[in-house]
Amino acid sequence: MDFNVSGLTYDELQGEIHYDTRKKMINRCMMNLAYEIIIFLIISTLFYLGRNEDCYLSINSFCKTSLIVKGGIVIPLVLMIMILLSYNYLNTDQVEMIASLITIPSSGWFCYVASLYFSKENTCKTDAKHLFYLHSILALEAIWFFCKLFLIVILLSGILLSMLIRNYLNCRRSNRQKKTVKEKIFGRKSLDVSFSKINPDEFCIICMEVYKPQDQMIRLPCTQKHFFHSKCIGDWISVTPKCPLCNIDIDASMSVSNES
Ligand SMILES: [Zn+2]
Ligand SMILES: [Zn+2]
């Protein structure tokens, strides 16, 4: 912009400066909005895909709150500020004051993330750690809204988001694997164990209860012929697809017993 100071009165000059600041603020609002919308879309996609995943419970509550904070508060607030600036309804000082309102949901979000991260119920520490760092950075938006930290914020959140997505994909892959193992075991007649063929004092190592005639038992394909309650071993495989007694990978031993 060409500043011909001598040709302008004091008021006109003030107006020019305000116009310039306003334009800069509108640009930052636009960048902020684009960034918020991208994060919103990524988190909602993760939330949608992860809604049925066992190991994703803590992430879901993270995502839910994040979506409420972003979609319900931050995005409309930034949009409102942008409109106010574009139509020159308010001067930059007033807009700056409104913009500082973003600090409130952001700080609240930061406290929530911190409390969840340190709570004992949080079962997905590894995943949650990335989300925690990610949202600690997102909470910084209150500070960077009018500073030039934009690229750093984008870069850091990009790295953390990719870590989060990778963790999610690993989690999903291991869930799929556990599901396949269960399907293979429960679909095989040869692995059923009849009560008449076992010792009367034998008990299930998972629930520590003695087998009763009406119980459903299933044998794992490990060479030692380890067997358990069907329900007990089903729950066990949901945690780890290995034999509780000999620690052999069930899927691998299944392929071996198929060959022999
Ligand atoms: Zn049992
Ligand atoms: Zn075994």
C-alpha cells in the first residue's frame, strides 16, 4: 500500500492504519478458520471411524469434546469476528477484545484434556498422549490468533495428527486380527471340548471356576491342547490373541495345526 502521509489528515491516516490492520486480521481469521475446519474434519472422521473400536473409548470422549468445542464455539466465533471485521461494524480494538474470547473455550479445553490425560480411567495412554499434545497446541490458538506462529502450529499439529492417525490404524489392524482369530476358533468343530472327556476337578484358568456339565468349552490349537470356557477365551482374545497358558500366538499355531 502506498502511504502518502503528507496528503492525509490525521483522521484519514488513522483510518488507513485501521484498514490495514483490519485486512491483516481478516487474513488471519481466514487462515484460522481454514485450519480449524481441517482439524474439525479430521477429528470427526477419526471419531466416526473409531466409534466401534474397543481401544478407542478414551479417544472417542476426546473427539466428542473437541468437536463440541470446535464446531460449537471456536469456528462460529472466528466466523463472527471475520464478518464483523469485513463489514467494518466494529473497530479493531473491539474485535481484538472479542477475539480474546476464544481464550475461554480454549483454556477450558486445555484443562479438560489435561484432566483426562492424568485420570486413571484413561486406558489409551499412547493414543491419548498425542491427542493431549495436539490439543495443548490447539489451545495455544488463543495466543497465536494475532501472532505469527501460524506455520509452527500447522507443522506441529500436522506431525501429531499423523501420529494419531497411525496409532488409530494400528489399533484397528490389531482389532481386525483379534476378530479373525475368534472367527477361526469358534467356527471349528474339532476344537470343541466335551465335558465327559475332562477330569472332574479341572478348572478354567481364566475365571478359576471348575467346569460344569452345561459349560461350553473350547480348545486352542496349541500342541499342549489347552482348553477354556468359550466365553472366557473369547474375552481373553479381545485383549491378546495368545494362549493364556503357553503364550503361543493362536493364529500362528492355527496355521501349523492346519498343515499337520
Ligand atoms: Zn472360565
Ligand atoms: Zn496353549
